[in-house]
Amino acid sequence: MALSAIALNCTLKPEGESSTDRMIGLIAGELAKHDVRLAETIRVARHDVKPGVTSDEGAGDAWPAIRAKILAADVLILGTPVWLGQMSSIAKRVLERMDAFLGETDDQGRTPAYGKTVLVGIVGNEDGAHSITASLLQALNDVGFSVPAAAATYWVGEAMGKTDFKDLPQVPDKIAATARAAASNAAHLARLLRRETYPGSS
């Protein structure tokens, strides 16, 4: 059974080469081995995602269309760089917009994200990957996404170094192995949830 994935690249750069893109590509490539097709990578910085905590912040807001694509997919890949030891401000905005899911439950108390699986990819040249993983996965689980085992893949280079993930001649073995495990686990969980989602509570 083919599954679909959507990726949100939360780099601060609206254009140009991005290490976050390379990490998303690594994860998506591993998902493809499990019959999970990446429908699209959305670089959020190219879109006018308004600040707010509703699913539609009015005229010109790009979030409703992005939200629809997230909810049409089985797997969400959320990629962010590390800035000052934290996820990007764009990743934070995405989480803030997903807060609306908590008020959009169905009769069984399920948010729109129930039955959807999530993976995260993090890149940077400073510490913070574990903290960002914890914050991202907690928030995404809070709004209804399911977190598989080993759901994060990250690469953190030398502090204040000049080498970015996108500039590495090849992906380090440990990073590649982590992406393989994450993709395998996510595909397995997404397939189970496609067949039988959470019953919720009445």
C-alpha cells in the first residue's frame, strides 16, 4: 500500500541551497524504500504564513493551503536548522499555527493530525539538536501526530565551523543509519494507522 509524505523545510532562506533540504532528501530517500512517496517539499520561508494560532488568519495567509497538504499526507517530515541553539523561528511559527488543531477535534476527540506520522530532521553548526528534537516532537504529539521510534535524524557540525551539512562530500554512516531506522519505523507506523486509526474517545 503506497503512502505519501509532505516535507516542510523551515530554513530561514527563501531561496538557494539549504542543508535542511539535503537532510529532508536523505529522509525522503529512505522513506521511498518503504513505498512512501514524497509529494512535495514546501520551503515555508517562500510563503506568507501569517502569525497566529488559527487555521486561517485571513486575507493573504498561505497557511490554509499548506495545512491542507499536510493533512492529505500520511507522513510529515519537518526539517529545521539550528539557530542560537534553537529551532528556526519559522519552525516555531509552524507549530503555533498547528495549535489550532487542538480546537478542531471530531466527535471522538481526535484532532486533524490523528493518524498522521511525523519525522524531524535537524542540521546546524552548534549544539541544540536534542533540545530541538524534544521540543518539536512534544509539540507535534500534543496536536495529534504520532511519533515513531527513533523519529529524529540530525547532524551538528563543529561549533561555529564553516562546513555545512550540504557541503559534506558524503553523508556520515551514523547519520545515514539513523535516517534508515527513522524511515523504516515511520513507514511501519503510518501503514498501521492507515489500516486502522485511533478510535478516539466519546
